[in-house]
Amino acid sequence: SRDHADELPGHYGLISLFDGLSTAGFVCEQLLGMPPKAVILAENDPKLRTLVSDLLGCDPSGIWQNTKKAYPCLYLTDVFDLVKDHAIVLKEFLAL
């Protein structure tokens, strides 16, 4: 809850898989009062992918890019890319 937001770290990353309209991201941003430092997204439904892409300004190309709010976003084309090549995507994410 908002009452405990001050107990959380000053920045955070978010991995949102199959979350529909990326609700987790919006909820975290509201609770913490700031956007994530970086985000990884994946969604199976092509219609939802298009909606989230428009909302965030991050297309599902599978390459790192900045969202409309200028934080790095990786919108995966395949969720298994998270673990491909010895999980290089997760290593990149943690380095941000």
C-alpha cells in the first residue's frame, strides 16, 4: 500500500509477462510515485500488444528502446528470449 512505499528502494525494475495491459507497471508507478528504471514486457495477444505498445511508446520488436517516459523497455517478441543465450536479456536488465 501507499503507507509502505517509503520502505521500498528508490528505484526498481519491472518484468511484466502476460499482464494484459501492463497493469502491474501502472500500479507500481502509482504506488511508488515514479516509473521503473527499466521494464521487460511480453504479451501473447496481438491486440493487447498493440494497445500496450501505443500506451508506452515501446514496440514489440525485441530490442531495447526508450518509452514515452524515457525509461528503457524491452518488449519481447517471444517470452523464451528471456532465457536464450544464457539469459543475456536478464543480464542486460540487471545492468540497467
